[in-house]
Amino acid sequence: AIAFNNPFGDKIATGSFDKTCKLWDAETGKCFHTFRGHTAEIVCLTFNPQSTLVATGSMDRTAKLWDVETGMEIASLTGHTAEIICISFSSDGTRMLTGSFDHTVSIWDVKTFKRMFTLIGHRGEISSAQFSYDGSLVVTGSMDKTCKVWEMDGGKCIATLRDHQDEFLDVAFNCTGHLIVSVSADSTARVYDSRTFECVAVLSGHEGEITRASFNQHGTRIITASGDKTARIWDAFTGKCLQVLEGHTDEIFSCSFNYDGNIVITGSKDNTVRLWR
């Protein structure tokens, strides 16, 4: 798992099968901290918007919050009954979500470290979840071949999307919250209008399952990572493939734009992280 501390872009966090998370200088590659405390591999991580915290989710069924400055563990969040597979902050940093293989997504108060409520409705493992920019919605993807959109006011499910032919492996909002991208084991990505829940573009071209997708900061480009060892950059509105990033020797499982959108980072099973300009 990898993440930039956008919008600052001067740090990168990496989570590993060695049960640790490391914090790096994005320019020099120097390691600032190694966060130790999880008892199983770290599979997801993110910075809070203020870049003061790193949150990690693990196969040990816990999420942890770490202080970026000191490298110390601040909190350990428990309650899921299976591994935590995704983690995300709201844009104001006051709430955090964790998605789990226990089929649920929990919403947490970051100040008190208490669970506020749980989103229940999927019939399979959660693969991805994210807040909209204004924090009013959450989108979730699941191994049950559906994507759900939830209102944060009460945790009500307002839409279920079923267009993919296989498991949803990642979902994300763009910066306005008006577009949702989903990627699937069916080797395609789809873009939805979050106001009408209609599919507005299908991204086809990968030759293996697509494991991750991310918008650039402006919401105009999408990057996808695939088991076919490539990442692709797409026009978010037309669905046109703009660039294919080739060089990894094994499947790519993480991808992200930096804040300016001029650098892409990819992480692969070939044990390398690559920066692309």
C-alpha cells in the first residue's frame, strides 16, 4: 500500500507484508519513521488531509493512527471481525472509515477514536470505500459484485450499482463528488454520474483484472492499475486511454497521482515502487 501526503506531496507512506509502515521523503527517498505495532501485514493506508496523521489498516483486524512528526502510535481502532482492507479520511479530517472483509464499513470519529456507526448491506467482502469531498456520501465496492452509495446522514443506502460482471475491486469519487469510478475483476473500469447513478463511460483495454483506480486532483484523469502489469491513464469524461505505463514485471496493485497531477506512483508485486513523469 502506498500514499502521497497530498496536497503537500513531500512525503510518501508505504505499508508492507512485513507488518510495518514506513514514512519517506518524496524527494530524497530518506526514511523518516518505521511504524511498528500491527501483528499482520498492512494492506491499506492513508494520510489525513492535514498530513499530521497516517492511518493504517491490517490483516490483524485493527486500524491504527500514527503521528507523522513523532512516529508514535496514537490510537488502535478495534471492532471489525475480519481484516481491514480499505481506509479513508473525510476531507475535513474529522471522520475516518474502515472497510472490512466482515462485509461492513465503520465510520469513526477521529477526535474521540470512537465508532459512530456501521454501514451494513453488502453480502460479500468490502474491497473499497471512500467519502465524497463534501463528506455527505460514501461509496463502497464489494466482492458481491455491487457498488453502493450511502448518505452519511443516518447511513442510508441510496443506490446500488450492478453493471460489472465480476467483483468490484476499487471505487473512488472525483474531487467534486459528481463522478464515481469503479474497477472490477472483469478487466474494465466504469465512470458513473453520482447524481443520476448512470454509467457515463466504460474504460476498456486492460488484459487482466483492474485492482485500483484513482482520479487526479482536478477530477479530469483516472489512473488504473492492473494484473496485466500495466497502469493506464484515461480521460475521465470520454473514457479514452491516454497513456499506457509499462515496465513493472508483475501485477500492479497500487497507483496514485501527486497533487499537481504531473507525477504518478505505482506499486507492484515485483517489489518495486515506480515514479512516472
